[in-house]
Amino acid sequence: MSTKLFVGGIPFESTDDQLREPFANIGEVLSARIITDKFTGRSRGFGFVEMASDEDAQKAIQTLNGSDMNGRKIAVSEARPMRDDR
């Protein structure tokens, strides 16, 4: 079963492929997407990575949480479901 991870602190100039790379070194990545502002198209500094297995996702959290990505410390955790009260 796949697991979606939240990644915060992503450098604003990063691409989806740059986000995918460190996670792909740990296990199979199903998707990697940086969230952008719908009006300006600029990165919002966070994104989501979907790992193919729960084991790879846990290993990614342990390995990459607090690590450096192009000069910024990223935060990696299991993604929570979106709330309906927005």
C-alpha cells in the first residue's frame, strides 16, 4: 500500500524532479509534486511525495526529515487528510 508524505521547507526554486530525487534513492516514488500558488504559479515551499510502500515511506521520514535540500532544512512527515472546514 502506498503512503503519501508531506514535505515542508522546500526551496522555492526547486522542481518536482529535484523533490523526487532524494526519495527515489530510498525507494520507489509514485509521485512527487511541489504545490504552487494558483494565481502566481510560484512555489508555496511545500509538496507531497507518494512512496510505493509503507516501509519505504517510514525510512524516508527517518532519513530525510531535518536534512538539507539546496541550503534549506526540510521537514518530512506522513501526510494528513485534507480537512473539510476550509
